[in-house]
Amino acid sequence: MKLKFTLPLVCALAATTLLIGCRKQTPKPLAPTVTVSHPAQEQVADSIDLTGTVSAYKTVDLVARVSGYLKSVNFQDGAFVEEGQLLFVIEPEPYEQQLKLAEAQLLQAQSEYDRQTALMKDNATSTANVEKWLSQRDQASAQVELAKLNLGYTRIAAPFSGRMSANQFDPGNLVGPGGKSKLATIYQLVPINVDFNLNERDALRIRSAMRQLGMEPRQGVGKALVWIGLQNEDGYPHKGTLDFVDSKVSSSSGTVQMRALLQNDDKALFPGLFVRVHLPLGDPKPMLVVPNRAIGNDQEGDYVLVADAGDIVARRAVVKGPMLKDRCAISSGLAPADRVIVNGFMQARPGAKVTPVEETPAAPAR
């Protein structure tokens, strides 16, 4: 028996076959692949990292206290000088002559006073004359001391060891209190200061850490360690101590002014440098650590993405602790069993399914 196929029947069978074929060819979308890793537990010391500026321990403007022509400049601009080193000489000759004149007047007054005193014993002069020449002798003595001071001001020496600025006047210029008085500036660099400002939240953290160590905050000055690093240095190789903590929070900036003191024997630090400041808070303690690349930030704060139960992406708000070289400690918000997304961060969306792949541990350093 032969089957007879009509045109409508053939068309219907063809459409059904095409529909079945299309359904078989549509693949189910795959979840994006991400790399996950469990947070590592390490011994980490809590700390605060911020930026500071270097300032001289002492800064003194060297000025001409007497008038005269500048006779010599005895240092190179920018040179390091030692305490007591002669730096400037203002013509001393006029002041030497003033000293000689004052000494001569003192000698004359002393001689006359001695003569009047001898006459007084023989009642050959009056008490008024003796007192007159006593007064003149004392005035002449004061003039001698003043002349010696002015002569001493013609030689300007370094008040401490430090680095010189450029001198403001060349020899031959008339200098003095009349206007041209500032000759140069000297900066003491050994030791040296680092100034920085701490926000109110971190200032409270420091106070809390000190109390946990049984130390009152005011006792931290001179004892609490501060570590400094230059912009081109790894880590914080320069050691100092906390030298000053302001007694109030600035109402305009909401920060507390602080200062560290460093010995700076190698003179690696000099005024005006921007430096990195590291304030350790207590002894190391176990903390969870994740790569820096795993931490995101938005309007709600810092967070990480984890592959939760069923490989569903979840957002976890975290509180960051100390920053390490390429990792960051987490103070709160994570558990050791969490699978943190460390690669494929941009492909993961909270609430979406992913295909997690465990990160291969790095080979141990040799």
C-alpha cells in the first residue's frame, strides 16, 4: 500500500523537523569562569599609613646686627657647616676703634675716681665729686661692654651644625639693621622632623592601642615608634619616635597635628620632601590577608566578591587593616572558608552564577 503525501502534509512535516533541529542547536549559556582563593592567615601588626613632610629641626635666619660693608662670605651656598664655623665678616675696623675709645674713657674715669677717693680721705674733696666720678666710671665701663658686643657682631658664626641656604649678599654690599639685614638661613638636619596630620578616627585608634599597652597617650611622645620611607624606597627604612601630638583636633580639617623626630645621621632626609609615614599599633596578631586586586570600593565602602553556596556571587563588606606590599589585611567581614574572587572580578555580578576555579598556590621562593 502506497502512502500519498499531499503538499500541505509535506510542508507541515518539514516545519516540524526544522523546529526540532533549531531547539537542539541552541546551547545553554555557561556561567563565567572566575579564579577564587581562600584568605590567607598571617601574623600582621596593625598600623596606620599616611603621608608627611620633612621639616628642619631648627631654622635660623642669620642677620646683620650692626651696619657696615660685608667683608667676606666664608661658605659655599648649600654647604654643610659645623657649629661655631665663621660664616660672615662685616668690616670690624670702625667697631675696633669704638672699643679703643670706650676703653680710654674708662681708664680716664677710673683714674679720676681713684684720685677723688684718695682726696676724700684727706677731706680735700667733696662726697659729690666722688659719686660723680663713680657714676662716670660705671658709664664708661658699660660703654666698653657695648663696644665689645658690637665688635663681636661683625663676625657671624653658625649657631649649630646644619645646611646653609644661598647667601643673599656678596662682599662689598652695605648691610645692617637699616634694611639689608638677612644674610642667609641655616637649617639643622641632624636630627630632623617629619610633620603629618592624623584624622580623628585614626587618632582614636592610636589612643586605644596605647591604652591596651598600659600607656597613657601623653606617654607615647618620645617612645612610640614611627617609620619613614621615601617615595623611591621600598618599605620604611628610617626609624624615628613620636615627638609631638597637638592637644586638639582642628575644627577646619578634622585632623590632629603630629610630629616625628628622626636622627638622620646620613642626611638622607631634607626639608620639603614628601614621605610615607608608618605608625605600628601594637604587636603582630593573626589576620586574614587577600590580594589587593580582590578589593573593590564603591559608595558603600570597601568590599570583596565571594563565590557563595551554589557558586552564586555575593558581595561582602570588609574593613581593611594594614596594607602590605601587594596584599591587604582584613580586620572584619571575611571568614577563612570564604572563596574570594581574585581574577575575573569584572565578569562577576552579585546574585549571578559563576564557575569558580581554585587559584594555583605560588611556588615557594628559593
